[in-house]
Amino acid sequence: MTAMVNAHYTKDLQELFVKAPALKDRIEYTLWFFPEVINIKFGRASRSAYYDGGTGTVRLTKISSNYVIGHEITHFLQDEAHFNGKTLPKGERQCDLFLFARSPALVADFWKAGDNSYIGWALDIGGLRSVYSREEGQAMIFEVCREAVARYNRGPCHYVSWAEKRINENIAGRLKDRGL
Ligand SMILES: [Zn+2]
């Protein structure tokens, strides 16, 4: 499976692919959701994944999840120095929101320990796990974030906090329905 994108992998990352071939699969899968990305550079991070704004490189580790890969690609889309298209608003929560609005498959896996996120800090994760399966919850968060992006496109507004509040309201509604 190859995405329609010219992805450049640094030598140290290609060496990592030998030990962790699934990482390359996750990068290619995640790139499918970014049709606006034509050229992009990926490298290896020594400790945790980050976007290297100095060189415009997404740096990953062998355990980087689809969420983490998508989050760092979204930072590339926020970077007018390296991304040639229309850039996205800056910020960590903005980064998560625009990522989650692309596909349920890119919503952080809150059901699995380790896949945390910036928007996740504002959410009732315990409640989310207790009343939503992963598939349902990722779909719900995707829908809310997609609506938040539509609000952002209509004009200045607090679309990130709106989305966080709306997700928590959906969780609270289900908890109430179930008498929890
Ligand atoms: Zn970030």
C-alpha cells in the first residue's frame, strides 16, 4: 500500500524500519488521510516523537501510534516555513482537533493506556471508556471535531473549548441514561 505522496525517510529511520516494519505501515496508513501533503520528511526521534520545525521533519519512535504520527504530521501543516499549502491554526489542542476531524481512525486510542492527547486532558476519559466502545467513541469524537472545524471556518470562535465541552456533554448524557 503506497499513499499518493512523496515521503522521504532519513537513513536512521530506514534502519529503524528493519527492526520495526509495522511503523512504516502505520506512517503510510496515516498519510492516506492527508491528501494535501505532497512532500514530507520523516526521521527518527531518540526519546519521544516530535515535529522538528527547524528542518520540517516529523520525528518518530518505533512505538509511535497512528494518533502520534497524525499529530506530528498536523504540526507540519501548521508550519508555514515548510508546508506550501494553506496552514492550520497553531497550538497543541488545535493540532489534535484538526487531526480528529479527519477520521475516527485518527482519534487517539483513549481506551488503551499510553495514547494520551492534548484534548484528552480536558475530557472525562474514565466516563468515556465506561459508556463508549472504542469504535463508537472515536466516531463520536470525530463528529464533534468535524463540527468544530465547520464552526472555525465560519468565523472566529472558541471552537476547541466548544468541542471539549460538547464531547463531555455527550459522555455525561450517556452516563445519566445508564444511571451511572
Ligand atoms: Zn504536538
